[in-house]
Amino acid sequence: MLAAARVAVLATVLALSWQPAMAKRVAGASNLVTEDSYVNHDGVRVHKPIHAKSKPANATARCRDGSYSFSTHHRGTCSGHRGVAAWYR
């Protein structure tokens, strides 16, 4: 019984730590500067994929999970977001 309780607590902790990143919603492009970003292999800071109601400015792809990517290279774009659904120019 103690082992089952530990498993339940661990599952809850993992679910709560994973959920905020996946559930992040962005109302518009105005707060992109304050959101998370990463440095790509060219040394350029790029905004991480976000969920939005419509295509944000500068989005380069729409991921299959509905998020938008700002990646500057095709390789790895939307990885962790079920791949690329559409590319934008």
C-alpha cells in the first residue's frame, strides 16, 4: 500500500511539472519577448513554440499539436510537438 501511495504521489508531481509548459497559452504576439526562448546552433536567441489562436508574427511553422514555431532551421523544428503540420515563408 505504501508503494502504491508513492507511485500516486510521483505521478501527480510529474503531471504537475509537465503540464504548465504544455498548457501555456499566449493571447497575442505582444508578450513574446517575455516568454521562453532558446539559443539555436547559430547562437541566435529564438522563441520557443507557443500556442496561440492565430499565427503570431514571425512564426515559421505550425506544429501538429497546434503550437507555432519560430525556428530558423527545418531540422528539429516542432520536435516534441509531434512534428511540422505547415511551413510559413
